[in-house]
Amino acid sequence: MTNPREHFAANLDILIQRRGLPISALCRELGINRTQFNRYKSAESWPRPDVLDRICRYFGVNARIYLEPLDQIERRAKVEVTARIDTSFVPAMPAGEFSPVTWAAE
């Protein structure tokens, strides 16, 4: 699948299945005409930028859903989050030396 519209349509199908809502309810929540939404799902049409923004915000994804399969996007996101978590600089503290309870009491 190399056509970006096909990626978007496939990703949209996956996201809809995960949400578990009927298309009509989803369209109402998003404020998108159902006929137009079906064009996105069938790779016939692209959403305008403002509509894409609504879709992305609703499903908690970014605009990469236009270009890449969802599993690749999610895999990359996990790697990026894991790479950002580096606790090696945090010094170990003895128990009780600092806690919200002792801090609030001071």
C-alpha cells in the first residue's frame, strides 16, 4: 500500500474499530457529513486541514495518519517516548529524606 489515501483510509478504519462507535455517531461527534466521511474511508477524498485536525484530535493521533500505516506510527511513538525517558541523572534519595508530607510540614 503506497498510496497515501489508502494509508489514511486504512488507518481511519482501524481507529474507528478501536473506538467502537457506529459511523453515524462518530460523524455527529466530529461534525462531519457522513457521505463525505465515507469518501475518506474509501480513499476517494482527502479531508481539508481543519477536518483532518478534528479527526486527529478526536482519535489522539497526528497527521502522520495521512502517510504511514498506523502500526508504524505507534511503534515509532513508543520508541521516541522510551528514548526520552532517561532517569540516569536523577539521584537516588534515601527513604523519608524528602516527601510531599515532610515538605508540607516544614
